[in-house]
Amino acid sequence: MSDRRIPKVKNKNPAARQITAEQILREATERQERSKPIPQQHIADQEELNDYRLKKRKGFEDYIRANRTHISSWLKYAAWEELQGQFERSRSVFERALQVEPRNQTLWLKYAEMEMKNKNVNHARNVFDRAVSVLPRIDMFWYKYTYMEEMLDNIQGCRLVFERWMKWEPNDDAWMAYVKFEQRYKEKENARNVFQRFVNTHPLPKNWIKWSKFEENLGEIDKARLIYEQCGETLGEEHLDQNLYVSFAKFEIRQKEFERARMIYKFALEKLPKEKQENLNNSYTQFEKQYGGKEGIEDVVTNKRRVKYENDIQNNPNNYDVWFDYARLEESVGDEVRIRDIYERALAQIPLIKEKRYWRRYVYIWLFYACWEESIAKNVERAGEIYSKLIDLIPHKTFTFAKVWLLQAKYFIRLKELTKARKVLGRAIGMCPKDKLFKGYIELEVELREFDRARMIYQKFLEYKPNNCYAWVKYCDLEKTLGDYPRTRGIFEIAIGQNDLDMPEVLWKSYIDFEVEEKEYDNVRKLYERLLEKTPHVKVWISYAKFELLTKEENEENTENEDNSQGILRSREIFQKAYNYLKQNGLESSKEDRQILLENWKQVEIENNSSKEFVDKVASMFPKIVKKRKKLEDGTGWEEYFDYIFPDDEVDKTNFKLLEMAQKWKMGEMKIEKKTDEDEEESDNEESDEEENEEGEESGDEDSS
């Protein structure tokens, strides 16, 4: 094995003396060796000066010869010659550098600044002339050139420089610099001419606005207004900007011409496209809030909402909620042309997927359109056309909308054309039968008091869906309303004889309630017995028992003791029979049903003022609730549950006795433990007394000895 050094654990405890980084840096600075000062060279005479210049020039020339394209070396060389007062040599260096890079902007600027600094005006003018000739698109040269001429009070020369500059059609800042130059010397006409040339060169709305503000500041209000009008005529509606209209309106507001401003805003809102009206709407809103009335503010808000809805529709044309809001907005305004346009545009956006959930909102647009045409626009024929087009558009083989058929039928009823209404509903039932269509058709015929037709529709409804308990119950209700009770019982009998009913409990309850209303108690008892044969549910037993409380024999004698009444006796018999049946069932779920049954039984006894004997008897039958555990089916653990132990259940009695014995055994064990603890304490006390007696006897023997 090779020798390996075992790493030792370093001492990571903090040092006794802490040193900060600031102290380390300060000490390093203090201990740093100071560099020796550069020796200064003292030149005594002209010969030494010439030698120094010669040596310096030789160094510059060697460096330039090695790297001609290094412009900073040329600039240092020229600056050194300038410092020596050798301007001719400095110019020579700049000229040589310009031969290397004639388009270097820094080189031209430094050259011109050297001449200006040394008041060589003509030389500086010559440099600028050459610079703007070589680089006419560099605005910095023109700015420097004009500034120099203006500082020299050469106004005419400065104007000539500006004119040369403007021939190159520079940017907006250059034109505005020329305008401000003319303003400084009170040359208004010259400034106007510059602005005229400016807007001809750059015909942008913002430049026209600058010209108008210039005239407004001079107090020429008519000329300023004329400029805005000329801008609109020159550019045309396609190239106009909302900012131009906003500026024009604000100009009129400053002149207290509020009606003019309002007309400008409205004109702009009509001409400009919706997506270019954001700033315009905001400005118009602010204007109406300050200077307008309630109607003007409402118009502004309406226009803003139109713009928002148009943007939303452009992003998602199938967002029907936006179409709803847009249509309501136009309906609040009351412009029928706009309302129809919005509805027609919305109806053109047919859903791409043939699923009912995608068509629901779309169909409502059709319905709202038809309602508006009929109720508000009073165009009944157009409303009928809308209903017909919608019926033809919906793919009824895939899905349908019962509401559409019913609304079209009601539309014909309002026109007093019952035959067409019945044809519509008949066509709907034949093409795409639905529960809602049958119900609507039946309600229509019942309202018209056409009961025979209603019976026929009920029969077709039940042929279409014989397991629909709602239809059976409503059919029986109709016959009951008409007073045909035998027919009602016959329909009920046919109904309960059907297989696979969707809600049989509703049907049986309706049948029983009908017999109760007719006071046919024997029929009710027979129905309960038949129902218990089908489903012996605890709720059926309870309902049966409570029903008996409502019945009384006609020849029954009124006695003070209500326990002797026939109703409570029959009710007890049914409760006892139900309890015995559930007990014999022996299922776990039947225990809970027995508990529910006993609770209702006890409540019935109490409510009917039964004697204490019957109440206590029912109370003694109540089970004892015990918490138990059972192993889960997957074997992963245990689950707690509540079990009901009934006193009259033999198996539960044995279990209950075992639990009682276990509890007694546990209590007895605790008593035994207590007794053993007390005996130990007594034995300890007796031993201590005996030891004391023995010690006393020993001491007595010693004394006697």
C-alpha cells in the first residue's frame, strides 16, 4: 500500500484578532513603494528646444509610419504642434491625416476646432466648407458651421449656410433650427417661407402642426386655422393622423370656439378608422366633460365603446358575447341602420364546429334579432324570415334547439295563425323529438283548451318515451283536472306496469296522493302493499305507517285515550311488521334502516300522546352504537366503523355479554391492583414496627447486662 497523507482538520475557529478587508487595503496602500517622480526637462536655449522638438517629431513620425491608420496618433501629433505654436505644421499633420481617412468625422471636427480656437476664422470656414462638401449628411458639421457664422455676426453668411444645408433636405430638426434662426432675428416672412418649404419637403401632419403653432404664437389666428385646413386638403383623408384633428380641436378650444371643436371631433370620428381613434376618443371625452352636456358625454362614451367592441371583434370574430354587448349598445342609441348592420355581421360568423355548446350563443343572436324586429322595429315579416332562416340553418340531424321551434310557433300564434303554429311543432316532433318540444306543444294546446289534441300529444309523447315518469304524471294530472277519475286510475295502472321507469318513486307517490285526495283508503293500502312487494324500502314502510295515522273509521267512538284509536294501532302493526322484516333481512345496511325506523316510530308515539308503556317499549328496542375496527380488503391497515347492537338480536346479545364481562373483568383487575398496593403498604409498615421493637429489646438487654 502506498503511503497516503491523512488530511488534518484545519482549525476553523475565529482568530483572536480580527482584520477587516478595509484595513488590509489601507496597509497595502501605505506600504506600497512610491514611484519616483518623472524628471522634468529644463530647456535653457533655442538650440536645446530645437533638439527637443526634433526628437519629439521623430518619435511621432516613427509611430505614424508604423501605423498610419491610427487616427489618435495623428490627433496627438497635431495637438502637440498646436501647443508649440506651429500652426502650419499642425495643419500639415491634419491634411496628411485627411489623406489617409478623408471621411473621418472626428478628424474634421478637431481640425475645425483647432482653427476656431486660435481665431483663424477663414481657415475654419475653409475646413467647414470642405467637410460639408465631403460629408453633407453629417448634421454636426452644419450645426457647427452655422453656429460659428452666427457667433461672428455674419447673419447673411449663416443664412447662406442654412440654404446650402436645406438643399440636401435634412431631417426635421435641421429645418426647425433654420426657423428658430430666423425667429431670433425677427424675420417672420423668412420663417414662413422656411415652414412652407419644410412642409413641402416633409409633408407630415406633425410638421403642419408646428407651422400652425408658430402662427398662433405670432397672433395670426386666421393663418393658423388656414394651415390646418390646407393640411387636410393637401394630405387627403388617407394620410391624416388623429393627432392633427386633436391639435386642431384644441386650437379651436383655446380660441373659445367650442362648436367648431366639437364638429372637428365628430368629423374625425367618422372619417378615421376605428383602430386609429384611441387618442381622439380620449381627447373628445375630456372635451365633453369640460364643455359639453349630458348628451355629448353619452355620445363620447358610446364611441369609445364602439372602438373597443370593434377591436375585440377583430381579434376574435366568434366571440358572441361581444356581439351581444355591441348590439345592446346600438339598441340604446336607437339607430336602426347600425343595429341591423351589427346583427347581420354577427349572423355571418357561423360556428365552425357542429357541436351544440358552440352554437348556443350564436342561436341566441338570431332570437334577439327576431325579437327586436318584431317588438321594437315593428317589422313582423322580417322577424318571420329570421325564424325561418334559423330553422333552415340548424343541423337538426346532429342537434336541435327546442326553444327555436317553440318561439316560432308562438310567433305564429301572435299572428293568429294556429294552423302554421301546429305545423311547426308537428314538424319539430317528427324531425327531432325532444321532451321540451312535447311539453311546449301540450302547454299550448291546454291553454287553447284543446284537450283532445293534448291527449293525442301525450300519447305520442309516451310512445316516444314510455319510461318518462314526468309525462305519465302530467297526463294523469290533466285527466284529474278534467274530472275523469277512472281514466286517471287507468293511466296510473298502465304507468306503474312499465319497466325501467326513470323515477318510479315519483309516479307511485303521485298515484298514492291521488287516492288519498279521493279518500279511497283501501286503494291506498293496496298500493302500499304492491309497492312493498317491489321495493321494501324503509321509507316506504314509514310512509305507510304515517298514512294510517291520517285515516279514521267513520263509526269510531271519540274517546279520551288516543292509544285505542284504530289509526295508531294499524300504524304500530306496520312499524312492527317493518321491524321484523328488516330484522330477518340480516344485512349490515338493514341495521341502519332499523335505527331509522325506530326513531320514526318513537316520534310517532310521542306526537300521538301514547302512553309511557308504548314509548318505553320502543325506546328499549333502540340499539347500542359501538365503535369497531375491521381490516381493509387490500390488507394495508384497519378501518373504524360504527356497529349497531340490538337488544333482541341473539348474536348481538352474546357479543354484548362478552363486552360486559370484559368490562367487569377489567374493572375487577383494577380493584385487585389497588388492593395489592394497599397490602404492600401495610406490610411495609408492620415490618418497620417489628424492627423498632427488636431494636428496643436489644437495647434493654444491654442495659440490664
